[in-house]
Amino acid sequence: MSAPATDRAEPEPASPCIGVCRLDPVDRCCLGCGRTIEEIARWPTASVEERRAILARLAARRPGSPMRPSRSARSALDEAG
């Protein structure tokens, strides 16, 4: 008898690294994968839940995302703050 589908472990999220490892000098996120240096360092020991949270934050950081301000908007915020 096989285990129900709900008992199966979900696959671990794959690393978003694409081998282009350079930090953007403005937003301090990797130009390749979009992660912060803290997220990159945490990835190898992060739980599946933590990895999923990192990937969700990456989706919000992607250019064109409604949750990510444009670079010009970020610059205006930096100047105002």
C-alpha cells in the first residue's frame, strides 16, 4: 500500500543562482539571482519554508513587479529619506 499524496515530502526549491554573482551597488541585490548577500549566505542551511520565503521575496523584487518600485522611484525615496 502506498502512502497518501499528502504524506509525500515536497521537493526542495532549487537555488535561483544562475552563476552571475555581482551585487548591484544601489539595491545590494545580486544581478544574477536577485538575492541579498544575507539570503545567499543563508540558502545552504535554510529550511524548505525559508527557501520558499526567499523565492517569494525574489518575485516581489523582479523588475516590473507591482511590489518593486522602479530604480528612479527608489532613488527619489533615498533622496527624500
